[in-house]
Amino acid sequence: MSARREKPVSVSTIQAYDIILAPMVTEKSTMGSEHNQVTFRVPLSATKPEIKAAIEELFKVKVDAVNTLRQKGKVKRFRGKLGKRPDYKKAIVSLAEGEMIDVTTGI
């Protein structure tokens, strides 16, 4: 069984801003920063190679790995009616040794 090779993905700066929606600053993501990990919110359609290329384009850093997860939106009540928050995708980006993105300053 042969390993599948990924084609290199190139992303322009404008496309990169469409892929990386926002950094996620939570208690858990802040603990990941000790291990050179940064968490971002990305579109549901974004792939791991696209996310990696976008991070490298925007922040000029070397990315080791990208882990993703799809988070289901919570069901909430508002004025007695049920509503649902939208689903979203999180990308946990592991940076190479010595690289750093500081998204927690200014908060």
C-alpha cells in the first residue's frame, strides 16, 4: 500500500484571510500555546493543506502539523423559542520549533 502524496497548495494573501476567520482564545487554547500550538476558527470547507498554506502565508512561520475538528452548534433558548448556534470548524496548528504566533496580546 503506497502512501498518498499531497500536492503543494499555494494560497494568495486574500484567500488566506478567507480561510483563517479568527483566533480562538480560550483557556484550553492558551494552554496549547506552551506546546507551540495556536487555535483558529476556519470555514467548514477548509482543508488541512489550505489551512497550513494560509498560516504560512499570513504569519510567515513554518507549520509542522494541522489538526482539525468540527464543532456542532449548541441548541439555545431565546425568549422561549429554540434556536441553534452555527456549526464551525477549529484548526489546531502546531508550529515548528522556534516559531511563534502571539494572538493573546492586547486582550
